[in-house]
Amino acid sequence: MKRPFSENVTFQLLFLSAVVLLSRIPFLWAGFGAEEDSWLLALTAKSMALSGNYEMSRAPGHPMQEYLYALIYNNGLSAFTTNLISALASVMAAVFFALALRNLNFRHYLFASFAFAFTPIVFI
């Protein structure tokens, strides 16, 4: 049986969002990163913005991310911007994970969502 969406759940999801976003703040000014993968996204965004043609930054390609960065490129694509987008995507992933678990009547969906958000592969 589906539980009603209450104010308590809204507060819990806002709390989850705030904690996840606050935990990503130190990474916002960390630059593009040491891996060539991160730099390839920026270079591909520049190339796509200038040529107007789609290019893959890496196989199999990430068209949504590449098009988004290409659109942002003309307005000043920076490492801070890409890191902020990544942080917001982490928040969205944690919230939707919590909502999915809640919909499946998982008893401790908030704890599981925190565990998901702070798993190293997701956190980094």
C-alpha cells in the first residue's frame, strides 16, 4: 500500500539534498581534474560549440552531458560550472533513489539514500 506524501517526507528529502550538496562544496573549485576524461568533456564542448556538430568525448558517448556543456560553453564554461552541474546531479540522484525506495516501501529509505550518496564511486 502506497504511503501518503507528508510534510515530514518533504523535510527529509530537503535535508538529504542539503547534506549531499554541502558535502560537494569543497570539490566545486577543484578544477577539471587529473584525468584526461574530464578535460575531454571541456574540449569536446568547445569543439561542438564552435562547429555546431556533435562529437563524442569518449565512447560510447554521453550526448546529454556533451550538449549541455556545449550550450554553456558560449556563456563561459568553467571547471566550477561543470563541478556544480555534477554536484546538482548527485543531489538529484540521491533524492530520486530515496523516492524509489520509499515507493517500494523500503523502511529506512533515508539511511539507504545517504549510504548511496556517500559511496565513494558516487561521492567522487
